Amino acid sequence: MSDLRYDTPFNKYIDYQQYLKENANDNSEILDGMCRNLSRAIRSELTPNQFRVIAFYYVEQMKMTEIAQLLGVNVSTVSRTIKRGRARLQRCLKYSAPEFFR
């Protein structure tokens, strides 16, 4: 086994990760609230088409080309729909947990 010196970048990285873990804030309450708000935002903020495309992409884990073929549209249309849907959700959610959207 090779002898790692303490001053190697790898050991400094491990120490930093341990420091972050020990000093991390408990944000579970914020995350719980954000999950509730995400569910509400998905139902109320997305258009039916955005909901369908985002569900195919994130839930069904389909590729954009597959979604485009299924819906009979261009891949760029699928990409724009996902981008606009995410932007709507982000605008809605940034008020529930602003510390995650700096």
C-alpha cells in the first residue's frame, strides 16, 4: 500500500468533505415543503402539453428524440417545451425555497 502524505490534494478533499458533512444545516423541513409545493406547481402551473412532455422525459426517462417521434413534433419543440416548463416551475418554486435558487 502506498503511503499517502497528509498534504496531498486527495486528503485535503476528504477533510473538506468531512467538514461539510459535520457542519451542514438540516434542510429536511425546507425540502419537504419544496416537494409539496412542486406537486402543487406541477398540477397548477404547467400546461397539459408541458406536463405530458416533462412526464415522458423525467418520469418515463424517454429521450427527446423518442418523445418527438411519439408526439409527431421536432426534437427542438420537445426541448423548448421542457425548458419552458422547467422555467415555469422554477419561477413558482423560488418563492418557497429561495436559498436553493440563488
